[in-house]
Amino acid sequence: MALNRWEAIKKSLHFNNNEDRQEENADPLHKIRPLVTHLTSKLKMIPMGEKLAVDELMVPFKGRNRLKQCLAAKPRKWGYKLLVLAGSDGVPHNFEI
């Protein structure tokens, strides 16, 4: 895919209506909240095994954002921190940003 095509898609891609936003600092994930909610509901449908683990997951990100954090213990220190509930086979069952 050409860069110009990707930029056009990215510019028009929306998951939530900006006019529905109540306050400026109400929800930092307002723009992607429907996507996160849909994804977590689908992950909860996967049957869980007996052994589960909760772990911090770092999604690397180099840009500017107020959700970006630093985890010094991770190989990629800067990015978005997710708390993930996963089975022993590595399949995620739930996550929280």
C-alpha cells in the first residue's frame, strides 16, 4: 500500500463520535473506547484454562501521548502499558490499558 493511501485511510478512520465527548479529560481513550470494548468482549468468549497469569505488556510507542509510560524492566522501555490476563498457552483473555 502506498504511503499516500495509508495516510488517507488513517485520516478518515474513526471509532467514536467526537461530539459525544462530555469533558476534555473524561476518558483518555475516548476515540478508541468502542474498539477496546469490542475486543475485550470477544477475548472474554475464549474458554479459560486452569492456569492464568496477569502480566504487564508494553506496546512500543515513540510519539507524544499522555498515556505513554516508561517501564525500565522491559526491553522496550517507552510505550503503552497494558495489564493482560492470559492463559498458560499465551492466549489473552482480557486486557486493560
